[in-house]
Amino acid sequence: MHVSVIGNPDDTVVVTVRGNLDLDSAPVLRTTLGQVLDRPVPRIVVDLSGVEFCDSTGLSSFVVAHNRARAAGGWVRLASPSGWLRELLDTVGLSPALAIYPSVVDALATR
């Protein structure tokens, strides 16, 4: 798995995830999200377009980040999930709780 972070002039951050998000790799994502969640009002878009697999530890990372950002007055938005990942989020009941957007551009444009 590969995770990259890009900060934007408006203080939003895009975290791009590529590869398999599972028990072995989820700590990398949790650490990265933890670092960007330390901002005073975290506003984070997680680009999921390159995620090939995601298990419960990956899903847990999204929920923990979402809750922590909300507690700080910010947000975490998931962008560009593949069809199977979107279906997984729906199946486990996370879609109503997490903000999911069709693209990074859409996630960043929403105020």
C-alpha cells in the first residue's frame, strides 16, 4: 500500500491511498491520518480510487478519522471509491455515517 498527502492553499488535505488496505497496511493509513488530524480544524479528503482491497481494519481507520475530525470541528470525506468498495461501505452500514463523494473534486467543492 502507498499513502501520499497533498496540502491545499485552503487548508484542506488530500490523502491518496493506493493498493490493499488490510491488517498489515492499515497502520500506515492510521498514522498518516493521525498526523493530518492534528490540525486545529482538520478537513481531509481520502482519495480511494486506487484501493484494490479493504478489510475491516481499513474501514475502522475511516470511522476513527471521521469521529476525530468531527470532534475537532472538521471533517473527513471519502472520494472515488470503486464500485465494490462503495458496495462494501453500503453493506456494512457506513454510507449514511460517512461523507462519500464520486470524486476528489466533488469532495473539495462541497462547503
